Amino acid sequence: MAIHDIWESKSTVITQYSGRVNGQELIEASLKKSGDGRFDDVRIIIGDWSRISHVDITPEDVKALVACLRSISKINPYAINASVINQDETGNALAAWYKFLADDLSWKIGIFHTMDEARAWCEAILIKKAANH
């Protein structure tokens, strides 16, 4: 699996997943990203899953990931987390499970089928937050 973080700006990181994806590498990549000093300033995290060829992630892997994200979200409680997934049953089921388990995180979490949809959702939330302050 190839996981590549693209730090687009001080506030945005795009994580691209490609090839074969497994649960342990997913967790390790999340921990690595959260340990990067730039992560403290990130407000938008977009996981781009559109380049994967096969998923080796179990529901138990998703539980373990969300357990890690509970701690990570405390480091940066104001982030918005969007995932762009392929339109297949496996991706949709795992994404729905992830969103359900992560519902109690401080992060707003959304699942989308295009990068444009994900970006628009993130930007709308940031605009709304800015208007409320």
C-alpha cells in the first residue's frame, strides 16, 4: 500500500491511499501523520481512497483505527475529516462503520464520492464556524 500525505497548506492535508490497503498500515499512517508538527494546525483532513485496488480492512481494524483517532482528535479537536471513497459495496460499508464508530469524536466526519464534494463540505463548515465567532 502506498500512503502519501500532501500538506496543501497550513490548514489542509490530503492523504492519498493507493494499491492494496490493509488495516495495520492504515493505523500506522494515522499515527505518523498525527506526530507531524504540522498536524496541530490542520483544520481539514481529506482521505482520498479513490486510487485503491483492494481493501484488506476488517471491521476490527476500523474499531482499532477509531480508538487511535480518539486520542489523535484530542491533539487537534477542531479538524474536519472527509473521506472520498469509491462507489462499491465494501468501501461504503466500511466507511459507514467508520462514521458510526467515530460519531463521538470532536471531529466532524463526512463520506463522499468525489473530491469536489468533500472540499465543498469542509469549506462550508469552516465558513459556518467563522460566521458564528
